[in-house]
Amino acid sequence: MVAVASRSERAWGWLLGLSDARLCAVVAAGFWLFSAANKMLVRGTLLAVHDVPVLATPQQYGVQYLLLIPVLALIHYAAFRIGFPTRGRLLALVRHLALMLGLALAARLALDAAHVILVSGDFRLTDLPAILGSWVGSPPAADTDPMDGVFEPLILLTTGLDIVFQYLIALALVAGALGWKRYHDAEQARARTALEAERARGMALRRQLDPHALFNTLNAVAATIRPAPQTAITMIAALGDLLRETLNQERELSTVAEEFSIAARYLQLYALRFPDRLHIAIDEPADCAQVLVPSFLLQPLIENAALHGVESGAARVDVTLCARALSGGGVTIAIGNTVHAEAVMPEPATSPGIGLSNTWRRLCTHYARTFSLRWERPSPSLVRLVLELPALAGP
């Protein structure tokens, strides 16, 4: 079942990849082949089973369609060159009617020529007067008359209407195929435009976070210069390493392992200010290390966790970070920190803070609301921000 679907998708993809002219040729050729095979099969069945008189034998119809191949190609080409413009529609209609009349005459001529070819094995221009004479009631010679004793003008009309009806169906199929291709191309273009817009929006949201994290870190360094200048120097060096790593993360997506590395660097930098109070526990991801997530996702959340933990006034501030794989290739990431017992956590979607609100919007951009971002409270003095993210496809 999967293999059939795959072949079908490849076939549709091949058709959609054709130019307009080639798509028209493929659809028209397919229809005329079907039409010829159908007519030969029906006439052959009538002759073999019911012995019903028919206008021509299956062999004659087969030769007729072979002779009509160049005529059909030229008429289809001319029809799409004429089109049906907004201005000059009456003239275009007259031209289309002329094409249909020409096809009707060519079809009858090809049928009579097919009879001559099958009877005599050859067709010469000298046979034309006899054939054309039969069209107005003057039967040709006995050896070339395919329908002796039948009212020829009525047969001519019947043959012409039959082939013109098929031609109109072919035009409708070709026009439908072109319309379908153009609709598909337009949908693909709209999807690409929307995807590029979403990516640009995601990158813009990330670039809001980069200076935000830098300013907060510089403020932390400034607050440390006087009381602990050596610590401030160490923090500046660590900040340089962190900035170098984040600047190298210009990709739209990064792995969980890379995100944990950046988060660990930031927490180590923050811990230099509060070596006795801040306690960090990072559970390195093993089974989900290569899962892709939006780049620079965890840093603002880790920053919030450390900041609010320190501001809680607790003598011991715990910040935890862990991840585990989800079935289907996704990942769950949990960030925990110490808080005031009476602290109320803001809703991520409406948070006034830059870090949490931008993270929510970035996740909406990448996951289209198929993710989960929620607060948990294991104890009055501990909160945990939990992200459940489905798997993302790589670039």
C-alpha cells in the first residue's frame, strides 16, 4: 500500500513538473489513445458478438487515428494559441469553429484513406477525387468505396460530429489539467511565502532575545565589579565565550544537546555571582540529544529561572534542567527554580516578560500550537516550566 502511494505521488510530481506545453501534450495524447482504443474495442465487439453493421472496422479506426496524429497536434496547438481572450472573443470563437470544421473534414478523409490503405495497401492522391465525390452523393469506384449504398452526406456529418465531440472533451481535459497545475503552483508559492514569513518572524523574535540576554548579563557584571572585581573579570571572559557560541548559532534549528550546552554556560556565568546560594542541576539528555528544537530556545527561560530564584530571597536557590524523549521523536524539557511561596506564575501566552512571551510566539511559529508549555508546582517554593515539543524536520 505504501509503495503504491509512493509511486502515485511520484507520478503526480512528474506531471506537475512538466511545462504547460508538455503537460498539454501528455494529457491530449493520453485521451486520444484512450478514445482510439475504446472505439476499436466497441466496434470490434459489435462485429464479433452481435454482427451489427458499423461505419468502419476496428482496423480502419486504428489507421484513421494514426493518420490524424499530426492534424490533432496542429489543431490543439492552434487552439491554445487562439485561446479565448477577453477582447476579441467573437473572432476567437469563429477561429475555433473553423478548427473544428477542419478536424471534422480531416477525420472523414482519414477514415476513407484508412479503408483504401487496408484494401489496396496503398493510398495515392489520385484516390482523392473519388473519395471527395462520395461525400456529396457520387460514390467512388467500387474498389475504393467503403460505404456503398449508404447516404454519404449523413455519414460525413456523423463522423465529423463524433470526432469534434471527442476533440471538445480533449480540450476540456487539457484546460482542466492546466488549471489544476496553476492552482497547485499558486498553492506551493503561497506555502513557500508563508513559510519564509514564519521563519523571518521566528528569527526576528530570536534577535530580540539576543540583546535582552546581553544587557541583563552586562548589568550582572556591573553589579559585581566593585564587590568582587576578580569575579567580574571571570564573568566577562565567560560572557565572551557564551556570546561566541550564540553568534555561531545562526541556524534556525539546533539540537537539544546544543541548547543544553548554551544553557549550562549561562547558568555557570550566573552562578559566579552567587556561588554559595545558586545550586545548578543539569540532567544531560541522552536519548533525545539530537532532537531538533528552535535555536536559542532555552537561554531566556534559564535566565528567568535563575533571576526569579535569586529574587525569591531563599538562602538556597535551586535551578534544574532536564530532558527526556517522547514517543514519536519529540522531547519534554523541564526547567525548575525556587520561588516565593505566594508567587503567581504568568500565563506564557500573555506574559508581560520578553523572554517567556517571545518563547511562546516562537513555539507557535515553529509548531503551530501542537506543543505544550505549562507551569507545574511540585511544592510551594518550587515551580517547573515544562515544554512538550513534537519532532521537527531538519532543513
